[in-house]
Amino acid sequence: MVYRVLFLTIALFIGISGTSFSQIRLPDVTGPIVQKLPVFIPDLSSVGPSNPKGREFVEVLRNDLQNAALFDVSSGGATIGNHNNINFQAIFDAGVDYLIAGQYQTVGNKIKFAVQLYNVKEERPILGRSYVATPGRVREAAHKFADLAMKQITGKEGFFTAKIAFVLGSRSKRNLFLMDYDGFNKRQLTRHNSLLMSPDCSPDGRQIIFNSDKVWDQDLYIITLGSKIKERRLTRAFKLEQSAEWSPSSKQLAFSANGDIYVSGISGKGARNLTRSHSIDVSPAWSPDGSKIAFVSDRSGNPQIYVMNSNGSGLRRITSSGYNTDPSWSPNRDVNKIAFVRVEGGANIYTIDPSGGGEQRLTFSGGRNENPAWSPDGYYIAFSSSRAGAKDIYLMYVNGENQVRLSQGGGKTFPTWCK
């Protein structure tokens, strides 16, 4: 009966759209996060016998918001009082702006969750959702609520339900895997056991293109995600096709072959050479509107980052020093940054404006920090790093803050986000 009352309460405000995000000013993409938003997330209370999955739900939720870099997440230091009579004053006095609280109940082999987000100062709920999940999908339910809470508080889309594909293995025995953004639920996608590199997920998250020497030389392959993985070989021209990237419209591919940049349809046919230089031009990256392409070229000596129109005209060099590789263009037009790697002793990740100004170094740790890949919302960068020894996947905010390790075990490179 208690649980039914709780769900009825949620139903009354589940459609409420709070306006709290209009009061939040997000930090400049290059500036520091001056003040994080305090969020209190106590343990969920149990209706009936406790279940470890209730604890898992709230731990995933806390971890998600902490990884977002914009929140100061706490789980103690204040009391919520009775769920039907929350002591908002005590929570506000503890310096908390937002509260996430709720209950869960185990029913057979499923767990029911009822979760609410409150504006503490206004003493009112601004978001409520209920979920019914099997034990294996509790994390997914928590990620979904974290996405909604992020949107409600900041007005910015969350990334917590996204997946990250990555390459795992030694130099010539690599395969492609997929995991939740936070490193859980790893799934093997290929069995190439080859020199597999540079995966890129399509904008709709349904396909991944990559290059592999599974047959003989480097060729492009596309896999279609689903309950059964479908794979097809895209190129057979023996031209070292590699580093392919989907256009924002999903209608074109940019890739390098024999040291030039090409653009083709998604079938790989009708490829057009955009560079035709005597240098080595590789690693194309589309602008958010598809009108420009960034790439790496050694035409001036050391590899540098260049930008050109998507038809090959208007070539401009945007980096001026060092050994620079691996450009990745944020899909968010408001962010308008290109991430890249500079090799100077080690390897570190920088961002730069498409005009060539505003260069900013993001990583300062030891080891090699490489393979930057923007999240779908364009505010976060996944990357590989050997700072702890073996290479794993890490995450950071657009300005380099809040660098956290997402995976364990080593051997992981070339992350790419899949919605």
C-alpha cells in the first residue's frame, strides 16, 4: 500500500517541468568551473526486504552526476526526514540546492524504483520517474534518470545512456568492443584479431566504421549493431584506406587512402580525392554542419592540423608548432572546438578554435594521452591514456577538468561514442 501511494504521488508531478535550468549559468568552455551545484543523493529506502540492486541504482546515479563535472554530489551530512514530509530546511542549511530521493521494492525477479528530483530552496519536486527493471538493467534505469536530472537542472543533455566503442588488444591482435560509457557491460563486436584501428560510430548510433588488415592490407569495414552483429567490408582497393569518419548527415564518409583525403557515399563508391598532394594527409574530422573537414598533413614538415572546405577548397593551417595528430571536431556548434594530440616527449590533448586561435592544453599527466573523442552533446571528451601504466579509457570535461578513469584492465584505445 505504501508503494502504491508513492507511485500515485509521482504520477501527480511526473509531467512537471521545472524552470530551474534557466537560472543556471554554465561555465565558459575554456574557463574553470567556478562553483559546482550541490546535489544530495541519500540511499533509496526499501519497501520490504532490502536488495543490493537498490544500492547499485543510487551509486550509479551519484557516479553519473559526479562524472558530469558540474555537480558536487554528497550522500551524507543531511537528513531527508520522512519521504512524505521532507525536512527541506535542514537540507538547505547543509548547503544543498537539489535533492534526489526515492524508494524501491523487489517484486518477484524485478525491482521497482520511484525517484524524484527536488528543488530544495523552492521545496518542490521538479522531476519524477518510476522504473521497473530486471537485475541486469538496473544500471540502465539509473543512467536514464541521470540524463533527465542533468537536463532538468542545467538545460543540457546528459550523456549517461550513451555507449563507447573501443579497440582492445595488442598491436596485431585487436578487436572492437562496446561498453556503457562508465565501463560496464562490455561486449565484443568483432573477431578480426588484426591491426584494427580508428572506429567511428554513426550519428544515429547504429553503425560503426573502422579499418582493419583482417584480409591483407588496411580496408574499411562497417558493422551494424543489434542483437546480431552484421559486418561488411567496404573497400577492396588496396590503398591503405583508414581513419574513416561519418558526416553529420550520415550520408557521406571522409577517410584517408594512400596519403590523401577522400569523401564518398556510405557505400564507399564514387570517392573523390580532396587533397591530391605529395604529402601524407590523414585523419579527417567533419565540422558539426558538414561544411568543413579538419585533417593532419606533413606538407610543411612535422604533422600539423589543417582545415578545408568539404569540397577540398579553402585550405588553412591552424596549428603552428610541434608534432600534431588525431583531430576530433566537437559536434556542438556552441562549443566550436577541435581536439587534437600534440606529441612532445609524451602525448597530450589540446583544443583549438577552427580559426587557429584559443589553443588550450587539457592533459598534464604522465604517459600518453591520445585518441580524443567528443560525446554526442559535444561537451565531454573520452580519450585513451597510459598515465596509470596500461592504456585505458578516460573522460574529461571540455575544459580539461574532472578527468576520471572509465575502464580497467588496460589495452584499450580509440574510443568513439555511440548514442
